[in-house]
Amino acid sequence: MKTFLNLIIFLTTAMLFAQTGYVAGIITNENKEPLHGVSITYNQKGMLSDENGAYQIEIPANEQTLIKFSYIGYGTVVKSFKGYKNKTIKFSPVLKIQSHDIEEITIKSYQAAQEGVVKLKAEKFKRIPGANAGIENLLMTQPGVNNSNELSTQYSVRGGSFDENLVYVNGIEIYRPFLIRSGQQEGLSFLNSDMTENINFSAGGFEAKYGDRLSSVLNIHYKKPTKELSTVNLNLLGASYTYENLFLNKKLSTLIGARYRNNQLLVNSKDTKTNFKPVFADIQTYLSYKINNKSSLDFLGNIAMNNYNFTPISRVTKFGGLFQPRELVVFYEGNEQDDFKTYFGALSYKYNFSKNTKLDVTASAFNTQEQEYYDIYGAYSIAEVDPVNGEPLYTSGVGTQLDHARNDLDILIQNVKVSLQHKINEHHFEVGAKFQSENIRDRINEWKAIDDNGNTLRNPNTANPSTPTSAPDFSITPIDLYYNVKAQNNVTINRLSGYFQWNKKWYIGNNILWHHAGIRSQLWYLKNINTQTNSSLKQVISPRFRLSLKPDWQNTDMVFRLSAGYYHQPPSYKELRDAKGEIQYNVEAQESIHYVFSNEYSFTMWERPFKMTSEIYYKQLNHVNAYSLDNVRVRYDANNNTEAYATGLDLRLSGEFVPGKESWVSFGLLKTEENTNNRGYVARPTDQRFKLAMLFQDYVPSNPNFKVFLNLVLNSSLPGGAPINARADNSTNVDRYDFQTRLRPYRRADLGASYIIVDQNKKYASGFLSRFKELELGVELFNIFDIDNTTTNTWIYDVDSQRYNSVPNILTGRILNFKVGMQF
């Protein structure tokens, strides 16, 4: 009987639903900007449009329903609709500013323009294709941001290394594993794009409230849920699940994300055949509890486990170009097993004394436990190749190589941060302090043995030390491994930092002027736990200043910015460790002096909004800790004996090239060089002179549910690096200054297409599809033109020719990926 009653109720409900239809759309103003909070009334009912201007209402079928759209300061739109069973009528009204007897005033926020940051809504770009789809993939299309390795989420900003970039989530600084050597080992970025609401990025000249790094700041805001929602994304590279909801009378907002990724599809497209069984997974949560109207408690947590199991089988790479084509063939034995575990937790307490005075106290802890074990034996041969048919002619060099590592690292970073904000009229003051303790336990045992044509190659920098040559005589050098690092470190670094920031908005006639003035300082020292040795107490002071001007120019909407300031980067553990793995206690903070002049020009074209941003910058770098790049592994000299500079031009044109869809084109020119021991300026490892990127979104006009996305990047060539034993010292046989060749230009185009089956404008009242709030199917084609891009070189010494051969490491080829996204 109970089952029969349930069946009756279900059928009755289905019949009631079947007698209704829907009206849905997006409400905008004359500038195509969505309007949030528009009042929609019908049949003595009412609702408001959401933050994207979207709405959906249910109306009776076969009846006329009068719907009224009204918004303060805008005219009213009234329209009658006849409903149809299970059908959705699309109607997107445009509300016009209402004129009365008073002069019309248009209020526009210039917050992003005067702060000098790029602000992006994550929801608008969640379908952008990329081998490492996510927030970093979006950053690669920004001017001044470079990455020529699609397997990596690391990026270079205006000539700096990835270690020079700050990353925050909800104001909490984020860290990442330390030992990763190649992009294919990286696994998952900390940043979860499904949990992200806003993205703020500054490529230089940022405020004093942000920490002590030389290049950039990325500030991510995770969203606070307003309703229950589950999001699932599936593709051939992995899967993710995100759950959001409100609990405890809507006082507790809960956001939980779990992800899994497998790079096997990408790695198998390279020129090295492998058995590759990685497991990259993490779970992340952001909780926010509203204690009362004045205070709240937030928690951000993350557990990530990246297991990298790699067994190379063989490799065939052609190199040398048209005039001297050669071929490297390698057969491998052995394997690599890496394990990276990271744990992160942060607790924040926020208290509002009043609407103008706010206190924020945050405590966080980060622990990374990393293990890098490998024994890989390779037998290689180098052959001359027929330039016509590509077949090997004769073998010019044979040899073997054995790589060994037993590296273990355990780092615990703990900190407490307090900040206070206060506003008085147009004055905005902010002050903060942070204490951080870092404990590092590190064991390094890494070596390389090479035999070439029967000659065991010793470390070239121990050959003929009194009479260095470019071609050392390995037969008379001391018996030593070609490369050998063995060390144990147990150190603690304590840091105390603070800042003061004063922002003010001024009115000069009808012109608006903003100023941002601030100062940062940090004190730190090191302690060797094993020897109880302390370094001296070190300190840096970093003043920063920015002026932003909005002239009162009729019919011209422009903002000008001028920024200058000192940016210091006290050494992290990676920067303190030299090529031998030993800690250098006298390493000073690197210094960068930023000079940035920029302009933002907002205009209307084709009756749609556009913005042109241009920036000219110069960075003077002092006390630089020079480094070399091996794929994504950074090796520092740990001696501050280098001076450098970076200068360039960044341009970005963004807007609705297609109505309702934001796209952009970025262009950049860069030159960055370094001078070690006054030997003269040479290119830095990140000297990428030219960059062109385009992110384009489109849809089929006759069927807006079918969408297309193009992600295009063209980067000029990077320096090709140097052998692992190279040093920036002319007293050694392998001198970094002698290796100034360039890699190939990086050219890549990724194409994506998706079909929207269900979304807010296309919903089903019954059937299987009624379970979904969103449902889409997609296909992605990575590296459309199948271009052989490269990342660094493998350097092989040939005894016969007494020279190093640079063999390019090829990145991924053309790959097809399928994906499914859903919300319910």
C-alpha cells in the first residue's frame, strides 16, 4: 500500500510538472554588463537575478503570464509570455539607464585598475583547454608570464624563476614540494580551479602587504557556498569531485574538493618509451563558520600524495639540424620511484570591530615529506644520419651512464600572522606582522657515472685544475665520479616580518588620484641543529610606492599607473644549498628594484566593451643568487655574486570579440641578463625575448550551446642550459659562460569544444536529465600541429670529438582528450 501511495504521489507530481514551462535568460545593461539583483515579478511571485545577471522562472503552460523586470536607476521592462509544456523560453532583456531631471551619473569601479592587478572570474574560464588545465594554464596567456613546458605548472614572470612568485589562497601563503626535477613529476597544483571564485594577479609593482619575493603575486579567493551543489569532472587525464553546502542554520559553509590525475597519456607521447604509473591525488577543504555578525572562523586544509613510478625502456632522438643530423639511441635498465607527500592546514579568525576596522589572525602549518630514489642504467650510441632518408650512416660514439639517487627531505613550516585594517574616510591603513619557523632535515646522495668509448669520464672540473681547458684529458684526471653530491643537513630558519600600508583616494578637480605607500621588513637567522651553529641576524627593508591617476577626459576612459619599490627575497632552503649540497650561512637576500609605468584604456568597439593594457618595466637585480635550470629543477650557486636586470614591454587587449564571451591577446617583449663576477652580461635561464598568446572563446550563433575555445602560445627560444657540472667560474673546465646556445621556439595551440546539454538556461523538468543543474560533453585536441617543442637539453660528452652534444628533450605531441562535466 505504501509503495502504491508513493507511485500515486510521483505520478501526480510528474503531471503537475508537465503543466509548466520556463522563462530564462541573462539581464544586462546597454554595455552588455550583467545586472545583479534585478527584481523579477510575476503571478504575485518574485525573485532576483544572480551575480551573473541570470534568472529562471516557472510559468503555467498554455496561459499568458506577465513578467516585470525592474532595477533601481534603470527603466522597467514588461513582457507577456505564453508557457509551453517542458519548454524553456529564452529572454534576455536589456535595461536602459533611466533619465530624470537630474544629470546622469555613471558609477564605475576602478579598483583593479588602480591596484595594477588582473582580475578574472574563474567560472568564465573553466572550460579553457590545456595539458595542465587550471589556473596556471590561464596565467600562461597573460603578458609577462612565460612557460615553455606544458607538463609543468611552474611559470616565469618577467625574467624571474618560479621561486620568485608569491601564491596566496584567501590571504594564506601556499607552498609546494621542493625536490621535483621534471614537469611530469609535478602532479597536481595546490590550486583547485573548481573551488576558485576570483583570480587576482600582479606581474610586478605589487603592494607592501604581500610577502617578500622578487617577481609576482597570485592571489586566489575560494568561494563560499550559498547552496548545496556537487560538481564532477571526468577526462582521460584524471577526475575531480567538489561538494559545497551550508550547515548549522547556514552559519557553516563547506567546500570540499578531491582530485586525481594521471599524466600517462601525456608522457607516452614523448620520444622516450616508458612504463609510467603515477598516482597524483589530493583532497582539499575550505570551511567558514560565522560565529556572529562580527566574527568568523575559517579553515583551509590540503593533503596531497604524488607517487611517481617511472621505468624508462628506450629513447630515440634526432638532433643536430639540417647540416649535421645525428641520432641518439638509448636502451635503459632500472627505474625511479619518487614519493611526494604534503600536508597543509591554516586556521583564520576574523573580527570586525566596525565596518571600518577589521582584525585577522591566521596560523598555518605546512609539512612536505619527499623521497627521490632511482637507479637508471643507460647504454647509448650517437650516429651520423643521412640527411636525405634519415637513416643512420655510422656510429660516432658509444657509452653507458648510471644515475643513482637516495634523496630524502622533510620540511616543516609553521607561522602565525596578524593583520589590522582601518579606514578613515578615504584613508585606508593596514598593518601586519608574521613569525615563521622552518625546520629542514635533508639527506642527499646523488651521483652519475659515465663511460664513453671505454673511457671512464671523471668530474671534468677536477681535470688539470692549474691549466683549465675546454677539453680536459680524462685519462689523467683523479678517479672521481662524473657528478657526485653527498650531504646531510638539519637546519632551522626563524623569520620575523612586518609591513605597514597606507592607501588614499584623492580628488583633484574632477580627476581621481590614488596612492599606495608601504614598507616591509624582515629579520631572519639560521641555526644548524647538528653543530648548534648560528648565522648572524640579517635584515632587509623594502619601501614601495604607487600612484594611479584617472584623468577627467570626456569620452576617454583611461587610468595611468606609476610604481617603484624595493623587493627583497631572503633565501629559502633551496637558495642556501650550494652545488655540493652544503648550506651556506652567508647567503644574503636577493634584491629587485621595480620601475613600472602602465596604462589602462577602456573603450567600446562593435558596441561591446574592450580594454587595452600596456606596461613598460625595468627591474634592477642586485646580490643575485645565480641559478641553472634542469627541466624545472633550479640549482642555485648560493653566493650572491651576480648582478642582473630585466626590462620589457607587456600589452594585453581583452574584450568581447564574440558577444558575451571574454577573450584576449597578449604580447610581450623581454630581455634579462646577468653578470657573474664582473665577467660580462649573458642571458639568464629565463631570457625569453618574445611572447604572443591568445585565448579565444566562441560559440555557434544558431546553437549557442556548442562552444569552442582556442588557447594559443608562441614563445621565442630559451637558453639551452649547460651540463650538470657547469659553473659560472672561468677557473673550471665546464664554464657556464661557454654554453649560450638556444632551444627551439615554443609554439603550441590547444583546441577545445564542448556541447552544453543542461545549464541554467536549458533545464529539463522530468526524465534523467532533470537530475542535473549542468551537464556538458567536451573534446580537446592538445598541440594541434604536433610540434616538437623542447625543454632543456641532455648533454653528452663525446671523447672522439672532445665536445659536448646537446640533445633536446622533446615535450608532448598531439593528443586527443575527452571530458564530461556535470553539476547536480
